[in-house]
Amino acid sequence: MNKIVPREEVLSIFKDGMTIMSGGFMGVGTPQELVSAVLESNVKDITLIASDTAVVDKGVGPLIVNKRVKKVIASHIGTNPETGRQMIEGELDVELVPQGTFAERVRAGGSGLGGVLTPTGIGTVVEEGKEKITIDGRDFLLEKPLHAEVALLKACKADKAGNLVYNCSARNFNPIMALAADLVIAQVDEVVEVGEINPDEVMTPGILVDKILVTGGN
């Protein structure tokens, strides 16, 4: 199966009200062209799962600024003032999740787990509305898994089978999000033939990747 697709096919994937995960941390490792494709598709009422909302003009920030998101699940929003403004005005539902918990909830979603137990947030507003479980005299919060209809990834290289290689810290949340969505789209700078990537360098196996958008001219 040819996983390399044109931008037009990517645009047709996005639908109103869908849940979308995006890799990246403060815009680093965020698939900026795929974010632009979401904007171009004119979809709205997205539930966005991302580590943060970056800044107004970078990362997933433009999705917030253009009011395409109805709910965001993230570990922090402070660097994008528009996220805070929309939250205060009641225009955007924001679920703040401690970053380690966020990563584990995504991992749980990709592993088919019913959730994870963590002491993080006990005794704070984080525990409101959540089930508390006591094990050996210690309290834990049950944090439920995160899953999306579509995951948007950014890699520096892929082969035609979809095996991905990331560039240094741009790896961040991309590999775990590849596990936690029904459909995985990877934006890559370069595509090579199968066998040209050393198996030891593969960070996301091609079986997890459904579509590839090439932005590097190869």
C-alpha cells in the first residue's frame, strides 16, 4: 500500500467534532503543515489533545486562535494567551493534566489499558471528579486513557513502509501518540526506500503509520 498521500487527501480526513492528537512540545516536533491542513479544511469543534497550546502563531496555537477547538486536553497553556482568554470567557473547555500523567494517559490509550494510577494531584484541584483508589494505605487517582480519531506526527525521515525517525528532542510525544489513534498521519521531511533506514534507528514502526505527507521535496 502506498502511504504517501497528497495534501488534498489529507484535507478530506478532518471532520467537525473529531478528536485530534498532535505531537510536539512548544511547537518543536509539531507537524506544522498538518496543522495548516486542519485550518484549511475549515473543520470546527475539535477536541485537541496536545502537550501544550504553544504560542499564537506556532505549533497547535493557530487552531486555538482561529477558534477551531472546543476542548483542549493539555499540560500547560500559559505561553498562548489566547487559550487563557478563551477559557476565561467560556469559549473553550480546558482540561489541564500534569505532564507526566498526560504522557501516561496517552500511553494507556495506546496500550489498551483502562487507565493509570498516580499519586500526582492528590489533595489538589486535579483530583476533583476523579476516582480515588487506596493501595497499601496510599491514595492514588485513577486517570483514564486518552485516545484520538487522528494523530498528527512530525518526523524527519520515513521509508515508504512508514517507519519513522525523529530528530533529537523533536521526538517528544510523537511515538506514544502513534499508538493512541485510529488513524496516524506523519509529516516528514524526507522519504527513502525500504531498507535504507537502519532498523535500530526506527522509533515508530511503519505498521502504526497510515499516511505520510512529504514536505521536504523528496
